Amino acid sequence: MFVKPIDIHLAWGLFRVMPSVYLDCNATTPLDPRVRQVLLRYLDEEYGNEGSRTHEYGSAAKRAVQQARDQVASVVDCKREEVLFTSGATESNNLAILGLVDFGIANNRRHIVSTMIEHKAVLEPLADLESRGFEVTYVKPQADGIVRAVDVLSALRPDTLLVTVMHVNNETGVIQPVDEIASGMANHLAFLHVDAAQSFGKIAVTLKNQRIDLISVSGHKIYAPKGIGALITRRRGYEKVPLKPLMFGGGQERGIRPGTLPVALIAALGEAAACPILARAGWRRNFGRRLQRRGRVEAQASQAARGRFRAGIVDAEVAFKLRHERSGGGEFGDEGGEEVRGGGAGGGELRFQGVHQGHQLLHFGHDPSLFGEGWQGNRDKHRSSQSQILVADTVRESLRLVIAVR
Ligand SMILES: Cc1ncc(COP(=O)(O)O)c(C=O)c1O
């Protein structure tokens, strides 16, 4: 096959290994080396509590947190005090949705608009609210995986408290029309929450839209560690989003998200948030070539999908979703592994792991038996161009197999 084994010569013999390419960056990313440096510094050397005001360790920690707040804020063009650190996008989504409950009840606004393709970290808190007397309208996407802004806007009612829509879909990579929804809500009081776990730091402009009140951010999707994220709570003029905390404690994060701040994780998130902006200069240099390569992969994807699916690409990352059917012959693994790995029985053939049927794909209006299973890939930004070609080849080859087994 096209993937060449790597021969390792050791004193006691020759070992042949197949290269392994991680393609599941929508699920999580490895640490950026610059982020790792910052993380270790605040774990090992500057380990003060940012709440300790009486000594230099505390002051250093506080400065690190402030810097991280600025770094995160600058990505979405908000003020540092509008950034709340959380454990990740799951917590941010919960806080954004459940934190508005008291305000909704007090103001008799118990209607929420969302979509059928949200992450479970949005759908589950919404389900909880439905069981507590709130009404949720779930807008269906079209066959291309995009929710139409007009459908979201026409679901608005005078008693709508919140509109919560994801920016980039984690299963398909498809970008939702958040800008259009935000402009359409210019004269409506409802709060607008965007789950930006997949887009923060990758799509620059949309999240700067000042009509977006709440933005969920996840660190481990942008080369920071797991367990850290943020909720942006943008003020409208002087008015804060009337969020109530879900936990109570020492008053950190304006009392809305109490608990000793994990300074090392926060500093790492700040560094990761700054990295994409810094990296963009490098991206621009190779943009033409990358675009060509991306175009080729996309064309292959569309061909395989035979027009039934639009491959979605997030910024310069290769993110796409392909359909395929189980070969039944063991060519494609079908259990929850997470990487495309060379190797396997017989040596040399590729085994695909991590194939799954996400709940979101079922809402696209296609006959599920035609759709088969989704295959999602999003490569690591650190991969060398050689391994990018390997990825492109892998995809190309897999498509040939997909087409062959149909
Ligand atoms: C769109 C979306 N929202 C929320 C989450 C949850 O993020 P976290 O892992 O930071 O809790 C994810 C993670 O997969 C996601 O893709």
C-alpha cells in the first residue's frame, strides 16, 4: 500500500513499524510546545494562589491570570473582565444556559431556541430545563448540515430568553451562520449564546460580533490541556448578562464560577489563545499551497459523498467528514479508537479506528441507511508537510476503498 513502513535498525535486529497519524483533533488536540512550557512554569515554579495578595508568588499568579484573560479576550474582542475561566466548554455551556434560569423565570421568559445538531453539553441542560417547565424550539438543519438563520429567527417569540447555536459542528466541521443570526437578533432582547468549542482561535471574525452575549471556549481543542475553558459574558453597554452561579464558594470569577483558579491551566489556555494569532503569519506564507492541497482533499470527499454531503473545512485545518459503509471485511475498525493507524494484520494495510455514527448526522434529513457511517478527520496543526501528504494520501486511499466496498 502507499504508506511506507519505517525501518528501525537496532543492535539486535530490524524492526518495522507503520507510521501513526492522529486525525481526531475535533475530539482533542495535543499540547502545543509553547503551551507546555507555560504550563510547566506555572506548575513547577510560579505555583502561587492568585488569591494570595500578601506575597510575590500570589502576585505572579495573578499577573499570569490577567495576561491569560487578555489573551483570551483579544481573540473575541471583549474586555478582560468579560472572560470567566471554567473547566471547559461543557461547563461553559451549562453555565450559559442554566445560569439564566432565574432571570427567565423572574421575567416570564421561558422559551429557548436551539438546534438539533448541538453538542450534548447543550442538549442535556436544555432537556433539564424542559423538565422544569421551559419550552425549547429545536431548529432542524438542511441536508447540507447548515441550520438556516431564517429558521432560527422565525422561531423567536416575545418570551424567548435565549438562542443557543453552535458555531462549528464537531461532527461535520460545518460552519453555522452565527453572524446572520446575530444581526437578525439586533432588535430582540433574547440573549445569544454560541458554543464555539470548535471555532475559537480558528475563525477570527464572527466571534467578535458584539451581539453575541455568551461564548463557550474549550482549551483542549486549541492545543491547551484538557480541563480548562472559558465563558465569555459580554456586556450590553453597562448591563451584564444576568447569570446566576451554579456553585457557591470563595467568590472567584465575580462569584459566578467560584473555586481556586488553576493558574497553570489558565496561563496555558492564554498562551494557546495567543498562538493561533501568532501562527497566522506562518499560515499565510503557505496559504496557496495549503489551499490547493485542501481543495484536492475536499474534491475527493465530495466525490465520495456523491453530493449528499458537503465537506466542511475549518480555517486552515483539514476538517472533513466523509460517508462510508462498513466493509464487513475488517478493513475499517468500528469501535471507539481515535486514530488512523498504520499497521495491522498482514502488515502494511491501514486500519481505521474511531468510526462512529454521531447523533447529529441523523438530523440531516437523509435516509440513514444510505448515509452509512460518518468518518471525521481533523489533522494536528503541528504535522510536517510530509505527514500532511500522508494524511491526504490516507484519505484518498480510504475513499478508493469506500467506493470499492459500496
Ligand atoms: C461543539 C462542542 N461543544 C462542547 C464540547 C465540550 O467541550 P469540553 O470537552 O471542553 O467540555 C465539545 C467537545 O467535544 C464540542 O465539540
